[in-house]
Amino acid sequence: MEVNENLSEKAVYDLDLVRRAVDKKDQKAYAELMSRYRDSIYFMLLKMINNKDDAEDLTIEAFGKAFNRLHQYTPNFAFSTWLFKIASNNCIDWIRKQKKKRMLSIDAPIGTDDGDEMHIELKGQGPDPADVAIRNQKNELMREVVDKLKPRYRQLVELRYYQEYSYEEIAQELDLPLGTVKAQLFRAREFLMNLLDSRKDTI
């Protein structure tokens, strides 16, 4: 990778982290890239969708996609620019899917000309592939990966993705502060993402 002379000091530092992550599979470099941009990505996504839980899930998803494509990054522009583009495009795709689901979920009865009411039942498009991968209990590989997590993280992932508890319900179930649940679940998903990344050729 040739370094673009127009890159700022911050961008040059990021580039060094990217090189370490790609060339040396340095997990600390991945972790530092995530810690440098996690909050700013989260707040950008929160502005786009105005839902904290979904913004947190999409933040993790954005990093997952970026890290899987990290070898494709070229320093013609800052890493942060590239990362924000991936995160915003992923969020736009997610918004489109949500709109499609809402359009296909017609619960209210429709009045007919003769005064009767008619209910239309249409099947939605269903969850996106990432949700299916993490929620599908029949997926033996996913189960195997989840089982490798530490017990407290495994329990959080199971409650969130297999039983579809909200953050508040998990906090109540485990008698933990809401902030602790969110922080630990965020960490659990980091571990899960790393484990999945190491097994991606098998998935």
C-alpha cells in the first residue's frame, strides 16, 4: 500500500493499524480500530434511524463488514471515510428492508364496497441474512461458535438472539444494570464476530 501524501496524521496512524490487522492478523489492531470509531459510527447511525438497539446492532454489523473487506481498503482516502461509507450504506440497506417489511405487513382491515371488512395477510420479506445466521438455532456451526463464548457472554447472546429478549428484559432476567448488559453484549458480539471471522470459510 502506498501512502497518500494528503492523509492526515490520524489517517496515517489508522493505515498502520489496518496493515497490522491485514498482514499480521493482529487482533489488538482490530480492537483499536473499533475503539477509535465505535462511538462515532454508533452516533451517526443513531441519527439515521433514531433507535438505540438497532443502532448498536448496525454498528457491530458495519465493523463486521469492514473487517471482512479490510484487505480491499486502499489509502487513497482516510480509513474513517471508507468505514463511514460502509456503515451508512449498510444502514440505508437496512432502512429499505424495514420499509419493505412495513409495506408488506398489512394488519388493519380494509373496508369493501358492500360494507364488509377484509383482512389481507401478506408474508414479509423476513429477516436479513445476518439476522438469520445469528438466530437460526438449526445452524450447527453457529451453535458451536456460540458455545465457545464464555458462559456470561453465551447467556447474553442466547437471550438476545435465540430468545429475542430486549435489552431491558435481559437486564431484568439477569438482575444487571442496563448499561452493563449493553456493554457486555457489545463485547460478546465482538468475540462472536472474531470467532465467525476465523470460521468464515466453513460457513
